[in-house]
Amino acid sequence: MSDQSTRRPGELAFICLLVLFSAAALWQAYDISGFTGLSQPGVFPMLAAATMLLSCGFILRDALRKRTSLEPGQRAAFWRDILPVRLLVMLAMVAAYLYAMPWLGFVIASGLFLFACFAYLWRKSLLISLLLAAGSLGAVYFLFRIVFEVVLPQGTLLPAGVF
């Protein structure tokens, strides 16, 4: 446990989002079967969601008791801490991956995405990033396509029988 008496930038907003998410999860769990009996399928999801909501409530209470650490002139530091450049670049890469998958298919889009992520985040040699991406993609392909026989999405730019 931390004895920190000041709130970090964005802490209160994040906790409020967790409370909303937990409440929505509890509502969805209740929609499964209601609370008609202890052996119903929705009981365990409701217990898990209620535990999340209760925990988030305690965390929110503690966060509201802390004073804010954000001074009036610290807005730039707030955005630098909450949305660092690396996070923004990764979000853009995920968006590009999702955008490219219908055209390139799962295998090529995932290979390019993994290579770009390893090269950007790890910053080792490009050959090591390429080998790591190829090995990871090979393991995923083997597990899902060969072992579990999952049909992976094909792209529209390549013929259906390539991968």
C-alpha cells in the first residue's frame, strides 16, 4: 500500500472510468439470468462484477480524500504523463493494423505489425526484430491454423490460397 497523500495526474478520471465499467459489467451480468437462484449462470459473473464495483468504490473514496498534485502551470506535464508519445505511436500502429487487415489478411498484416512494434519499442537491430516477429507469427499461425484449425482472415489483395 502506498502512503501517498496526493493524487497523480489522471488518477481520479481513471478510477471513475473503472467504476463505470464495473457498474456496466454488473448490469450485463445481471442480464444473463437475473438473480433467481445461486445455481444460475449469471451468479458468478455478478459476484465478480460486484467485487470489482465494491473495490473501485473503496479506491474512489480514497482518491477523493487525497489532494490533487496538479498545479495550474502543469498542464503540459499532465498530458506528457497521461499520453506519452510512445503510447500515441502505438495507438496509431494498432489503428493502421486494424485498417490494413481486411486488405492484407491476418498473416501479412500481423507480421508487419509485429515487426513494426518490435522495431519501435525494442530498438534492437532490424534483423532481430524481423526474426522475432517471424517466430511469433509462426507460433501463432501454427497454434491457431494448424492445431485449432481456425480459419484466419484472408485479405482482398491476395488470392485466398496463399496463406
